[in-house]
Amino acid sequence: MAIAATSLVFACADDEKTVADDEVGDGDGDGDGDGETVGDGDGEPGDGDGEPGDGDGEPGDGDGEPGDGDGEPGDGDGDGEPAEDCRMIAEMLATELSQPDGGCTTIVRFNYENLEPISWNTQCGSYSEMRLDEDAARMLSTCCSDGMRLGPAEEDMFVFHSPADEDGGGVSVISNHLAQRSFEATLVVDGSGEISHPQEWQMPDRLGSGCAATAPTGTGFDLTMDGAELDMARLDMVLSALADTALPLAIEQSGGMLKRTLTLAYPHTADDPAMTEYVVIVESGV
């Protein structure tokens, strides 16, 4: 929203009753308020021989008020609305997130330090009548079928975690949203772990930025801390970074709704923040 400001500068007479030329009246002494605030009073300071003016020029009568409002703040076209380029990006993304009889799981990876998007992937499908229990979910994991389950015992999303050790570790997310594996990655002590699912990622510029949507809520786990709950302040920052992209608006424009999010602080190398990123799993649909 563009806001025009009107600056008013008032000059005051000094002890010798001298005033600036551009602040004085028109000299008629009638205070007709042509926008001036002080009359020049026929009595401009003399050339040295005479006294200062006799004050016939009384101050203006107030007709010279500040401007007529042409410079008032705008009419609110920018009132919390996303930028036009953000709307356009959201419209393009919405075509990939439209699933009339189902939903989508979108995964966005963020830089651990500056929270800039790294890449993203979306998987869409029809809802299944089959609902996974924990045993069935473990069977879909290739890394962590016997790993520890993180989080509360609810069955919308299963997170299985095997800490990094000499034999390797990993994390696997199985969801009842689409009754499938959503995310899986290895955790190693030395070297660099890899994201094994999904394997194809899109460039982050397609997500847009500066969209300023309302940040969603969600849960998070810090895999650098053996799967402890992610610090709430940090989780809020990550989800605000997600809201800065066009994804939440695209979900809305697709006719669906954002159902839940899960955030993982994922270290490619255990206990090394420089090798860590944030992975945000977003489930949406009708």
C-alpha cells in the first residue's frame, strides 16, 4: 500500500521578528490564508535604517490548512492481499494440487540457517478406503520398520525413527492421508545421509515468495536430538517460512484445505547442524 505523506514546516520569527520569505503572507495584511501561516506585514525587515515591519500583516485566518487529502493513505488495495505475482504462482501450483476425490502430500525442504526453500515435491492420489494401523504402517517402511515411533499414538501419521549408529539409522513417515509412505531418509554417523523417498524434486522458485499467508500449525521433531520435539519458537519460524511461499494459497485455490503439517529437523550427518535441513510435510485435500 503506498502512503503519501504531507510534510508541514512552520518557521517561527526570531527575536528580531524576522521571518523566512517562503513562510510569509502576501503582504496585504488581510490574512486571506493562501496557504501561508504568517503575514509579511508590509513591514519586511528594513535595509538597516528602518525598524522591523509594523505588523499590519496579521497571521492568516486559517484558510491555508494542510492539503485537501489527495495525499491520504491508499484505499486498501494492498490490505493483507498477496502480491499479484504470488497469486499467479498459486494459480499454477493449484493445478498440480487439484484432486477431486483425494488429496496431496507436498514436501518442502528448507535451509537450516536462513530458512530459504531448497526444493519441493508433491504426491497426489485418491483417498483409500483402507486405513493403516501401526503394524501395517511399519511394513511400508524400508529403513525403520522396527524403529521407535515418535509423537502421540494417533493414526493420521506415523513417524518411525532409528537413531544413527554404526549400522546406520533413518526416519520414515507413513501417512493414512493417502495410505502410503510419504518420506524416508537415512541417518549416518559419518558421511552424508540421503533422502531415499521421494527422489524427484522441483526447483524452489516455482513456490514463489513474499505471499504472507497465515502460518499453519503442526508438530515437529528434531532428529539432531534423537527425535525430541522441535523447539516451538523454531517450529513457528519454519512454518512462517512455509506461509511465505504460494503453497498455502495454492491449496486454497485448488478447492482443498490444508489438513496437517509435520516438520523434521533432518541431519544428513548426525549432530552436525551444517548438514541439517528442515523437511516440512504438508497434507491437503478435500
